Amino acid sequence: MLHPLLRRLLLTGLPALLVASVVVTTIWGRHGLLERLELERELSHANAHLAAIERDNQRLQLDLHQMDEDPVVLERIAADELTWAKPGTVLYRFEDDEPKHP
């Protein structure tokens, strides 16, 4: 038979230790609350990044469609990007005084 003090310690200490370990695992464990919050934050960031990429993709698809349908749009893009124009055309180019910094 166990000593009464040891028995009492086992009956109260063991469940308390078990509850404490469950709480610690729930919060800081591999699949705990803190990791879940971090994963939700990463998912939110990835979704925002994906939405920005999809907006850019839609804009580029619209540009591509306009270039296919309207030769004037293609000429304007060539003039803007390549400083190209039809023979006899005068291009005016305005630049900022201050250089752009990324």
C-alpha cells in the first residue's frame, strides 16, 4: 500500500500534470494555436499576393486584346516603350528632373 502522502500526490499531481501538458501542447505544439495563427497570416498574405497577380494578369490580357484588335494601340505602345514612330512623325519626350528610386 502506498503512503497516504504519496497516494495523494499521485491522485492530484498526475492529473494536474496531464492537464498542463495538454494546455502546453494546444498552445505551443506542432499543430497548436500559435502555429495555426502563423499559417493563417501566411495564407492571408499569399491570397493578397495572388489577387495582385490576377489583377496584373487581367490588365495584361486586356492590353494584349487591344493590341490584337486596334493597330493604333499597338503603335502607341511601340512609341511609348521603344521610342518608335512612323517615318515623318515627330516624337516629344518629357522626362522627370529627379531620378526614380525603387
